Amino acid sequence: MKKLQKLYLYLILLFLYAPIIILIIYSFNESKYRVWTNFSFKWYIELFQDTQIMSALYNTLFVAVVASILSTIIGTIAAIGINSMKKWQRSTIMNVTMLPVLNPDIVTGIALMLLFYIAKLPTGIVTLVLSHMAFCIPYVILSVLPKLKQADNRTYEAALDLGATPALATWKVTIPEIMPGVITGLLMAFTLSIDDFIISYFTTGPGVDNLSILIYNAAKKGVSPSINALSALMFAVIMILLIIINVRTHKATKKA
């Protein structure tokens, strides 16, 4: 029975990762057709010489960095506030907070698009950052709250007794205690921002593309091997970030 379970697991993993492995292999193919010729870094070189792709890469990284940092700051402050609430208030706020996580991305994307239209806010890099913050903040809150529950509240109260203001006690005592959760939330927000397509598609403006939108538009004309190289690099970056998140989470859980 265990052998069948392992075989089933391996088949699922093969089904999920075989297309990605094939994509990575063909990113090193010298020919632009789907026939293997010679091993080459040709498409990686052309990738970094393509101004359109480099512009989309810059937009993606800029939005991901800004949105993840702002989301982490806002989400951490929100988590501290939620943690200090009464049980019924905390449950109510958490249910509202979970809506962007549970909602389909297309619903969130259309809702944000309508919001920006009603607010008469021109779509572009600013709306991209705001929309990415909207769906990243709940994940930061979910990463920070468990650390707040594990933190020793007596240390915070001792700092208040010694004359520290609530803000100073939070900065000097609470934040260092929950820092692993904050960093995990930051990495998760960054990863989600890079990976997003649907919400970005609805909230971006003309001339402002991120990598996911660029790849989607390129696929209509036929995918260039440079996109294979780009996808391979994106997969590697996301995989590294996910490994870091999982290792940090495992270490924190083991320590707790």
C-alpha cells in the first residue's frame, strides 16, 4: 500500500514538474524550433539584450520590492492591532482579512479596476503597486500573527513599567520577537507579487507591463526561446525564495 502511495505521489510530481523541466532544457537549445540541436546560452544572452523584456523585468522587480515592503509594514502593524483585540473582534477582522485570500483573483482584479476608475486614478505603476499591496497584506498578517501569539507579553509589559511608551516598547521588544514572521511575510509578499498575472492584467496601464503580462502577450504570437530562458530564471528565483520561506518556517516551528 505504501509503495502505491509513493508511486502516486511521484506521478503527481512528474505531471506537475515535467513541463517546467522541459522548458528549462529547451532554454539551452541553440535552435529556436522544438528540435534539439546544440547546448547554448544564446537565448539567455538575447534575453538581457531585449529592451522590452528588461523594461518588464524592471517594472516587475520595482513593483514587487515596493509592494512587499509597504505590505510588510502595514501588515505587521495590523497584526499587532488584531492581536490586542478581544476574541470576537479579532475573529470578525480576520474573516474580513481573509476575503482577498479566498476570493478568485479575477474578482479582486475587476473590483480594483472599478475602484481605480471610480477614484479617477490613472492606471499604471502606482495602481499596480496598490493592487499588489491589497492581496499581499493578508498573507503578511497570517505570517506575523502566529509569532505574536508565541511572544511573551510579560516582556512588553515590563518595558511599559520601566517607563517606555507603547510605541517604543513595541519597537524595542515586540518587533524583535516577531521578526522571523515579519521576514517570512516579506518574502511571501515578494514571491506573490512577482508571480501575479490576473490582478496585474486588470490594474495596469498602457505601456506598463510586468513579466507575466509580457509572457501572456508574447504567447499570442508564438513564444520566443528568450521567454523560455526568462521563465527558467523566474522559476529558479521563486524556488529559492520558497525554500528560504520553508526553511525559516521549519526552524521557527522547531524552536517554538
